[in-house]
Amino acid sequence: MWFAAALFLFSLVYGLARLALPSPAPVSGVRQLEPSVARAVLLILIIAVSASLIRIVQPIGTSVLNMQLCYFASYIVLFVAGTVAYRNDLLARIGYRSGTRWLVAGIALGFLAWLALVIAATITGTTAALTGGLNWWSAAYSLWESFVAVAMTIGLVAVFRERFNRQTPLVRTLSDNAFAVYMFHPPIVIALALLFGPIPLAPVEKWALLCAICVPLCFASAHFVFRRIPLLKDVL
């Protein structure tokens, strides 16, 4: 639940800022922000630079109170960007074609850039530098990471809005129970993993078997047990 705790902290800071700062008076005739490639590139660069600076002192693999601060640049910047996007209705105005290009770029260019970066670091024996420190490898990895995060965010929002913006009864039920699954899946997954430990199967086979059992079991437990418990059902 560390991510939920972090999100609560971000929301608390935002709420306090809204209370402390006066709301700007609406100005008629002022145009809203428009989605553009330039703004997306600026967002990518802000996240990349911030992540690089954080990873000088908090490289990938380190944590504080189980929170990996090396990834918090994207969490914080995208949280702020999300509030701005909501107020300017940016996500609803991303074109389907534009979103598709970003999605393809995030998958295709993202994979090729990652592959080139890993191969180059392996050949030069500097793979450890990718995790952080004051070096160009960490900066390049942070740039790749921020590009993929922003490209996939823009692309998935646009494509799913146009092509998958509907729910069947089953999907609606799964959606309603998603947060409860997020909260309570660890003990179920860990218990079954320990139970299947002695079984002589390959790791991939155990993973597939656990997925087949744990996914429906977690959703069934959330729907029929956790979301029916007094007090819990009010927050789940």
C-alpha cells in the first residue's frame, strides 16, 4: 500500500495548497491549454531531469520507508500534470490519430531505445551506471523511462477512449472490485506461492499456474468477502 500512501500524501498537499492559495477568478475569452507535441516533450524532459537528479543520491534499488524515491519524479510530475490536464480538459481533446502515434512510438521506439541502451551498457561494462549516479548512462535511462511513460499515457488514454470506452457487466464488476484486489492480493498470492513451492515445476510453469488460480480467486474474494465486511465495504 506504499503507493496508495504516497498518492494520499500528494492529494493532501494539493488540498492544502488549494485551501491556502486563493482560487483565480475566471477570465472570459482566455483559451484553454491545447495538447501539443511541444508540451509533451517538455513534460518528458522535466521528468527525465528530475529523475536523473534524484538518482544521484537515491539510485534504482534503494528505498526509504519502502518507497523507491528514484521513481518519484514521474509520480509527482504526472500528478501535477494530471491536475492541469483535468482543468483544461486536455485528455479528452487528444486526437485518436495523435494518440495512436504516441502509443506506437512508446512501444516500438521505446523497445528499440531500451535494447540499444542495454546492449551499449553491457558492451562497455557500465550496466550498473544505468541505475543512478552522476553519469550520462543514468541520464539516458531516465530519458528513456520518461519518454515511455508519457508516450504510453497519452497513447493509451486516446486509444481506449475511442475504441474501448464501454463496459460489459463482467468488466464493470471487475472494475468495482479492482481496488479491493489491489489491497488484499498479497496474502493470497504469497500463501499460494508457498503452498506450490515444493511442487517440482519450472518457475514459468508455477507462475502460469499461480496466475490462473490467483487472479479469479482474488477477484472472487474481493467481491464475495472483503467488500461485504462492515466498515470495509464503505471504503472499498
